[in-house]
Amino acid sequence: MADKEEDKKKKDQPDLEQNKREEPMSVMGKSIVTGFIGGVFWSALAYLAYILNFTEVSPNLILQPFALGNWKDGVVGNMISIIIIGLISIGAALVYYAILRRFDGIWLGLTYGVALWALVFFVLNPIFPNVETVLELSRGTIVTTICLYILYGVFIGYSISFDYKEFNTRLES
């Protein structure tokens, strides 16, 4: 009985903005946001690791193939690189969304992070002139970068899988 009275009151009230509900963001939209935030957060953490000498590789690695001037090696270059990595990370998140979103668990995200690390440090290494090959990098750099990529992969993978499962659960109920 109370529900019918509430429904009648809602129908009698004009459509005020405060009475409207926002439509939830789609899983694809959440994946895009997750990709950007993940890219920015983990590359900023990589920059901190570079500053603290845990790694020889900084986020400005992404700008190295381009002749842009000396500013790319400083703080400004790293900050711009962090934003660029965030944008590129949207693509990585969409790839995960397209192929792997249905799978649960931490292990697939971990594997995805290792695969991305291998892509950057083995396959794309020739386009980065200031980065040594994996065999020439220090052990600390290898361990630090692999750990950062693993954490990034787990963040992306778990977030996208969780959003996908939650969205499907809401649709079923």
C-alpha cells in the first residue's frame, strides 16, 4: 500500500533534476576510464621508481623516438609522457575488454601485464633509442618494470572483469 502511495506522489511531482536518476556508465565506458586512470597511475608510479633509482627507464621512453628537444628528458617531458601513456592505455584496456573480459581471477591480468611488458621491452625495444636490450638492463630495472606491468595488468584485468560481471548480474536481476 505504501509503495502505491509513493508512486502516486512521484507521478504528481514535476520532473525536477534532483528527482532524475543518472544512467549508469556502460562497461565499455568504464573500461575506457579504467584504462586511462590505470595508465596514468602506474606510469606515475614508474616515474617515482625512476626518480628513486629503482629503474633506468622512465615514462618519457614514449617520447624518445621523436626529435622534440631536450625538454622531453625533464619533468615536463615525463608528465606529458604519463598523459600519453594514459591515452595509449585506453587501447590496452579495450583490447582486454574485447578479448578477456569474461574471465575471472587475478592470474589472467597478471599474464596480461607480463605480455605487455614483453611487447614493450622485446618487440618495441628497437624503436626506443635510449633503452638497452633486456639482456643489457640491470636486474633492478627488469624486476621493477615487470612488477609495475604486472600490477597494471592485474588492475586493468580485475577492474574490467569485475565491471562486466556486475553489469551482467544487474541485467539478470
